[in-house]
Amino acid sequence: MPKLKLKAGSRPPWVGLAAAIWVQIAAGNGYNFPLYSSAVKSVLGLTQQQITILGVANDIGESVGLLPGVACNKFPPWAVLVVGVFACFLGYGVIWLAVSQTINGLPYWVLWIALVVASNSNAWFGTAVLVTNMRNFPLSRGTVSGILKGYIGISASVYTVLYSSLLENSASNLLLFLTLGVPVLCLVMMYFIRPCTPPSGEDSSVHVHFLFTEAASVLLAIYLLTLTVIYDTVSLSDAVSYVLLVIVFILLLSPLGIPVKMTLFRANAGTITPLAGSTEHLTQGEGNSTQADPLLSPSSSASNLGSFFESEYASDVETLLAVGEGAVKKKKRPRRGEDFKFHEALIKLDFWLLWVVYFLGVGSGVTVLNNLAQIGVAFGGDDTTILLSIFSFCNFVGRLGSGALSEHFVRTRTIPRTLWTTCTLVVMVLAFILYALAFTGSLYVSTALLGVCYGVQYTLMVPTVSEIFGLKHFGIIYNFMQIGNPVGALLFSGLLAGYVYDAEAAKQGSSTCTGPECFRLTFLVLAGMCGLGTILSIFLTIRIRPVYQMLYASGSFRLPQASDH
């Protein structure tokens, strides 16, 4: 592909990050399934197993992002976002037509395909902003991943608040908003998300800016949780509801204060300190840059933070010419920590260990998320919005906290991020056992624990992939990892949870199952799966510890030495 035009200067990456936060809120539209699944079931007369299969469609579309992964290396971010816009409009448009009964008698398979297309917009939205921002902030991968993934986690609370107030608890109104509102939002933000020249050193104010963004997101999460409780317990006038929603809007805009502050109070260039393994190769300044110069020599795919903007074909030609002239040796396979191509990563044991651990952990978590409304009813609840908000808030805490916590320990102790994945899998075993025992109050405690663990696993996979297999082909490798989500949903939710629920409901002579027996067997099986994931995660952590010792031995990210070429 042709060289991408990079935006130079210190402010554009922060503008892009602020815009990416809004796109990530849009990319969390898949979490709305529990809000409208009951309406789909009642209006269309579906069984619980049919609903869980629709939940699997939601997960398949959301997590299968191989095409976006390839596209992000071939096209600019705005082009990737446009595809997501069309998918969101078409998919949710069809579902809205069915639920609003504008069109009657739509076949089940049409709804299934429509939901895959609709939720696949999340893959296009998320890949565009995640890959772009990981490349714009290559020295703070864990923090950036935690922030962006955190806002996806909190998006469920944003939609829940909108659903309870502006959309008047109407599934039809919610689906219409997803059909029209989300695409318009992404079209507006599309201009601001662009590849920028990565800094050759670390500005002393970067850490403060990230802390501000994290603090703003925590404040937003607490406020949204409070709002959900208020809407559920107190009847508010329309005027008060609108004022409360304006505050949500302001909090979402708060990260934009960083580039505004940078404009008003320009930093001294002397505050930038180069890191180990970096070079002062890039020209600092404002305005557009038409060059996509790599940070290091183009012959090294391992140490080139800018090479992901280069044509892979051109790099291969240069390498072959150098080999022919005897300037370099024949290229060897990359080592862990260097840039892997997708087919090179596929044959690595670490790749499949990470995939299986992710599949077992996230697949178990998404099973509960897809059936959260029915779990709440089975435990005797009649309003699942509080339950969804608890899961969303704790999911956010896990995502944001794991990014910051793992970044701290990976820099100070070179501890692999997968150690925290191991800890969350142990906690998930306990959470599922609590679900199965069905003690008084255990529903909320288990949901909170599971939300945190789900968020941690979802977030830590992102920087782990980039650190083991590099950033150059990060998009497609990351999206292949995400396939573990729908595979887990299909096996654990569609086949296991749906079958067990319908079987218990049949024993009760009703289409709705009540009591802990509805999901008890499912919870015990999921506890066993997380136990297996714990063992595999420990093994993976031991294997990749040397990689982290190499990358972070100096206390900050250090570019790996080039392999022989």
C-alpha cells in the first residue's frame, strides 16, 4: 500500500485518543443485547435456546475481526470506520424493523445474520481506534489498551442510562438509536482518528495526561452507576433527566482537555527524554508530515516502530536486494518480542496457549453476560438493569485497572501481564461456585467479581499480543485472538447454557425457568473450564517471562535488538 500520511506534533495523538473514546462507546453496542433480548423473545415468540444462539451471533460479529485486522494495514483508519458505520446501520436496522413490527414474519436466520452484521461493526470500530492509538503511543501499550478497553466496558452503563431515561425503557427506541445514532457519532469522530508520528522519547507530562484520562473515566463510571440506581428507584422529570445526561456528555468530553491544555501551555522540548533503544530520528513539529520514516533502520522489522506504515512489499524487496549484495544475511524467523507475520505467529506454542487461555476465560464470562437477564429472573429478580450496570461498572474497573497495574509491574518487576490473567481465572472459579451455591446476595457479588475478571482478561490480551508478536501485524493477530470469544459463547452459552435452561424450564412446565437449578450445571462446568485455564496460564507465564525481562529490563519499554538479516 502507499505510505500513509502521518500527523506530526505532540497534540494530534491526544486529540485522536479523545475521539477514540467516543468511538469505543459506540463500539460497545454489543453489550445492549440483554436490554432488548427479552423484547425479541416475546415479540417473535422464540425459545431461550434460540435467544442464546442469537447471543452467539452477537459475539461472533463482535469478535471476528480478521477482515478489519487486514484492512488496518491496507487502508487509513477512516476507511475502516466507514465499513463499521454501514454494518451498524444495516444490521440494527433489520432488527429494529422486526422488533417494532414494521415488517412481520422475518425468518429467524435473517435475524441471526443481521445481528452478526450489526455487532461486527464493533470489530471495525474497535480495530481502527485500537491499532491506531497503540501505534501512536507505542511506549504506553498497557495504559492505552486499558483506557480504550475500559471505555468499551463502561459503554454498557452509558447505554443503560440512555435506555432508562431518553429512550424510555423501549427496546424499539434503543434499536433505532443503534441504527441511526451510533453511525452518525462515528462519522463525526472519523476525521480526528489518524496515524500520528510516534514520539522518539517519553515526555515527562505523558504520565500525568494518562492519569487525568483514567481519573475522568473512573469519575464517569461512578456517576453512571449512581445514575442507574437513581433511575431505578426515583421518578425524575424530563428536565432533570436531560441535565443529568448533559453531565455524562461533559465527562465524555473531558479527555479533550489534554490537547487544549497543551495548546495553551506549551511544554518545553527539553522535558522529552529518550528511552533505551530509541533514536532521535523523527522531526518534531506541528502540521502534517508527508514522510513515514521509521524510527530505526528499515532492514529491521523487530526494532522499527514506524514500519507498520510502510509497504510490506517494499520492505521485502529492500531485504532481498541487500541479501543479494551480501550486505545482510538471509532473514531468520523472528524471535518472541519481534515483529511476527500472521503465519509465523500461528506456528508458535505461545500463540495457541494465549488463545486457549483467552477462550476459556472470556468465553466463560460472555456466557454469563449473554444470559444475564435470564439469570436475574431465575434468581428472583424482575429488573436486570441494575445487574447489567454492576457488571458494566466492574468490567470497566477490571479493564482500566489491569492496564495501569500491569504497566506498573511490567516496568518495575518485569512481571508478565499473563500473571494477572492467572489470578483472575482463580477468582472466576470462586465466582462460578458462588453462582451455583445461590446464597442470599451471592448474585450481585458473583456478577461483580465476574465483571472485574472479564475486563482484566479482555484488556491484558491486547498489550500481551503486541509485546510477544510485535506491532507491525498486530491488527490481524489481535483479531484472531478475539475469535476465542464467539467460540466460547457458542460452546458454553449456545449449546450448554441454552440447553440446560430449556431442559429445566420443561421440567417446570413453562418457557421461563426459575430457581438456581436453571444454570447450576452450567456454572459448575464453567468453574472447571476456568480451573483448566489457570493451569495453562501459569505455564504460559513461565514461558514468556524471559521476553518481558528483555523488553523491560531498563525499567521502560526497550526495543528488541534486530535479528540477523
